[in-house]
Amino acid sequence: MTALPDPVWPVAVLAFIQFGDGLLCLGPVPFVRRCFEEVRFPRKWWWLTPPLKFAAALGLVAGIRLPVLGAVTVWALVLYFLVAIAFHVRARDFGRNLLLNATGMLLICLLVAVYSFGP
């Protein structure tokens, strides 16, 4: 894979979303805190989410010039959101957090993976 992702704009948009999500996870803001609590995500691991989101944003931006890195990053995000969905299902949290946030982000990541980095 040597060509740039085509098109590039979905990769940039996803990087922007991940950066914003990382900012929301700092602290975290109240609705993110409630989500973590509702899925019983251990508090001792909350600190990991902002660096993961920021690393994903950086990997996507770098992936514009290094498409292999971008592809690996977007597929890692797919895995991340599959795990997030599993947390929601395990906690029987079938509301907005599962349907809109986790599933929506999984679909966005899959679309970027296929649309920008696919064959």
C-alpha cells in the first residue's frame, strides 16, 4: 500500500472525532462518566481512554501520508468499538450509548476503513 488514502477527507474527519472524544474523556465529562459507570468499566482504567483516543487521532493523521499506519489505526478502532459494544451488551445497556455512540462509531470506522483504505 503506497498510495494515499482515497478519499482523504473521511480519515481527517475521523481523526477530528477521535481527538474530540479524547478531550471529552479527560476528566471525563459527566455523560462519559455515566457511560463508563453504566457499563461497569473499571475506574482504574479510565485514565487510558484519552491517550488511546489521541493516539488514534495521531495515527489517522499520520496515516494520510503513511497509509499502512492509517489502515492499522482504523482497524484498531473497529476492534475498540467492538469491545465497547460488548461492554454495553454485557451490562445490558441497550440505550443511546450503545445504539448511537458505540454502534455509530463502529459504522463510521468501518466505512472509513473500506471507503478510504479498501481495495
